[in-house]
Amino acid sequence: MNATTRVKPNWVDFHCHLDLYPDHAALIEECDQEGVATLTVTTTPKAWARNRDMAAHAKHVRVALGLHPQLVGERESEIVLFESLLSEARYVGEVGLDASPRFYRNFAAQERVFERVLRACAEHGDKVLTVHSVRSVSKVLGHVEKSLPPGRGRVVLHWFTGSLSEARRAIDLGCYFSINSEMLKGPRHRALVEQLPVERILTETDGPFVQSNGVAVRPRAVADTVINLALVKGLNPSVMAALILRNLSGLLSR
Ligand code: MN
């Protein structure tokens, strides 16, 4: 096996918080060993430097620069740090909007921050964003339409829970969807995932927030999500796995 084939991943976890597990370094090693192309997101730009350094020599782990919408209430001023670090990062996340009851009082601040994130990404170009859109898909898409023109950046909607018409609007905008195990549990979301074009689908864990039997899922658990997705889509699991890898290559091609 030559160096080129060896670095090809087997799986994709396009949204995970490796720095929120107690064994961050061991997880990076595990992703490399299992061949899980993992995007580890950060929730504050203050976490960027440490995450970047820890994954500096990883084959399969990439780090995203983020400012989580649920933290914007206390951390809006950190958008300045985000903007100053953006030239170092190809990947951006976790960013987005959250209109659930606990965070809705900060929604105006979240919109200000998200708008600046999108404008900065558009200005730099070629960023890939993993975006949170809890109860706010149409707002998120409106901001993307307004401030991140096609060709200036790419958006992956993480843990999408919007309606079918919102999904169609996102597809028309060129968005991808990263699917986790929780999204495939209920019939409503399974039916929605069934409607998504297979060429826009990626997998994610959103660990450690997603758990299985009370234990935080690890990136390698995307293998089970691929099997589940294959069932939803009526495909052979190995075909599904190959499609997801191809989708990742397409997403990242410049
Ligand atoms: Mn997350």
C-alpha cells in the first residue's frame, strides 16, 4: 500500500466535538486508526489554537473554527477573535442560529454574529461551514442567501430538523446535510432523510452530545449510521459508505 492509498478514509464524521471528551488525544489517534475523516468543531474561537495544535499531525482529523450560537449570549464579543483567526481555518463551525426557548432571548445577537461569520467567509472564499439551525432553518437560509454567495463558500446543515420545503430550499442553495444517529430514530426525520438527494448526504456523530445507552458516541460509530442510512435509502451499506466518501470529496474540491 502506498502513501496515497493509506490516507484515504473509510468513514466520515463531519461534526464532532473531540475537545469535549475526556480523552481528546486518544480520540484523534482512534480516528486516524479507524480511518474516520473527522471534522472536530469548536464552540468558541478561544479553543481554536489548542485544537489546531492537537490535530496538527493527524491524517484524518480536521479542525473547524467556531462560535456556537448557544454561547453567543455571553460571548458575542469573541466574533472579533473569530474574524482575526479565519485566515488560518478552512473549516468553520460550529456556527448558526438557535431559536429554542432557552436561547431565543439572544437571537438578535446570534443573527449579528452569524451575519459577520458569513460575510467574513464570503470575503475569504473557499470555507466549508457546519451550521446549527435549531428551530431557525428559514432564518439560517435567509442569511446564507444574503451573505454567502454561491461560489464563495459551502454550507453543511448539521442535525437538520426542518421541514421538507425548507430542505428543498437548502438543496437549491447547494447545502449538504450531515446525518447523525438521533435523526434516524423517529419516523418523521427518517421520512425527511429519505427525501434528501443521496449526493448531498454526509454522516456525523455530534458527540459527545449524542449518546448511545448513556455513553457518548465516538466518531467510529458513524459506521452504524451508514448502515441505518443505507436502509432508509434502500442501498447496500458498502455502496452508501462509498457515496458518502465521494460526497465528502465533492464538498472539499476547490
Ligand atoms: Mn454540535
